Amino acid sequence: MLVRSRRGYEIADHQVTPEALVLGRRALLGAGAALLPAALAAPAMAQGATASPPLPAAQANARYVPGRDLTSEREATTYNNFYEFGSTKSIAREAARMPLRPWTIKVEGMVGKPREFDLDELIRLMPIEERTYRLRCVEGWSMVIPWTGFPLAELVKLVEPTASARFIAFQTAAIPSVMPGLRQSWYPWPHTEGCTVAEAMNEVAFLAVGNYGKPLQGANGAPIRVLFPWKYGFKSGKSIVRMTFTDRQPATFWNTIQPAEYGFWANVNPQVAHPRWSQATERVIGTGDRVPTQLFNGYGEFVSGLYTNLQRERLWA
């Protein structure tokens, strides 16, 4: 007989919602824009590049039970924020044009073994598994998605950070030929996100190469994205081409645009309201239900110890 023990981070079964970020144009302009140096962020893309190959077999990891029903694949793959393709959530068709192979990820900075990985080579090196995580957008909606990938910590260990490395910057691809959003020159392209090395080594941090048993689609951050499910969704950078280890906190995309609204930590916190969206509850995509938001999106059991020395900082900001 199967006995299911609920853990403290679970909540009542429900379904989930998608993600978006809305900013005033004036705030964006005031933040100071950086023109896109196209060659800086684009991976080695050849004309006629292929789609992603099938994923290797992946065993489901039952350690991270979401406590809700899955969001439907259709909703999770068509309701997305990806500003490189446009500022609405209906960017799936545009994002489908992005070439996904060949794809390389350059890991550099304060590491003992800097390296440029071919993505398929990297996948072969890593312990591939499936994890089902809740996704919580700062706009007040949420989803539950099954991801295929590997722990971020495994890649970190492979490149051997130096003792001085404290942060990692994640850079998203910038491919002007297929990303019309890059024409909006007031944004600080290329898109950059960041975390601490300690956060990257946490067991929950994940690099995803697929969802719903299939390779990632462009709208979901194909062919590889990072996931920090205890943080608001904008912290989980998509279509990663570069990881830089550094001793300085990196300037991140949304924090550069509007630091009063989008901070570096951005941990889910129902007690701290965003200036435009209450964080006390969330709308579940697929049902429209409103459910209470949990601190750290319910993953506090795993991650709260990362922030014991940051009590004076606003965890969301």
C-alpha cells in the first residue's frame, strides 16, 4: 500500500498559473539603457541550425512534491514572459523561431577550470532527472511544471570555483535575427541574472533542458535555463549562454531597470508587497483559484538557512 506523507512545505492540491512583468516605459528610460552589442551574447549559431535532440531517460525525483496538480502543458508553453521576443505573454510563436543547435555555454571568471561546453556534451556529463516544481511570478500568478535537467551544483563543482568567488552571473542569448524585443534599446541587453555561489550549490537550484518529458520550447527558455523555485520567476534566467563567477554582486536586468521594484534576492515573501502586486495570494493558472502564498514559495525547509545573516535586507528586493 502506498503511504503518502505530506511535508511541511506542501499546500492543498490545486493547479497553477503563468508569469509576466509589467513596467512603465518612463521607469525603463530613466534607468539608463545599454545598446545591444549583438556579438556579446549570441551563442555559436549556424544557419539552418537544428532543433533540440530527444532528452535522455530521466527518473522522477519525488523529494520535491509540489502539493498541487500540474499546469497543463499547453498553458505552460504558451503563457510566458520572455522580453527578447516581446512584452506580451503571447510570444510562443516568435520564440519557436530560435535556433537551438549548435548551442554552447561558456563558464568563466573565478573558476579553476573555465570551459566552453557544447550543450549536448554537458547533458551527457550530468545526472539527468525530472523534478516537479512550483513556479511563482512576481505578478501574482503561479504554475506547477515538471522539468527535466540536473542540479546546478553539479556544474558548479565541475568548474571548481575559487575561494574568492561569491556570485554567478547568468547571461541570456541575444540573437537579433530572431529576437525582435532586442530592438527596444532602452532595455539593458543582454539579459543578465545572478545568484550567490551558496544559492547555486543548494540542492533545489536546477538547470532545466526540458519539461513535460520533451526538450524545452523557446518560450520556456530553450535550450537550457536556470531555476530557483523559491524565488520569483524573473530570477530564473532563460536560454543561458554564459555563466561568470565573480566576487561582486552582478547587475541584473530587472534590478537595473527598476531597483525599487526588482531586487537581487527576490525570494518569495507573502508579507512584503510589490509596489503594484500584493504577494499575499497567487492566482493559479488553469483554475483561476486564489491560494495563499508561502514564504520561499514553500521551499523554506531547503533554503531558509541561506539567508540567516540577511535579516536586515528585504528578501524580495
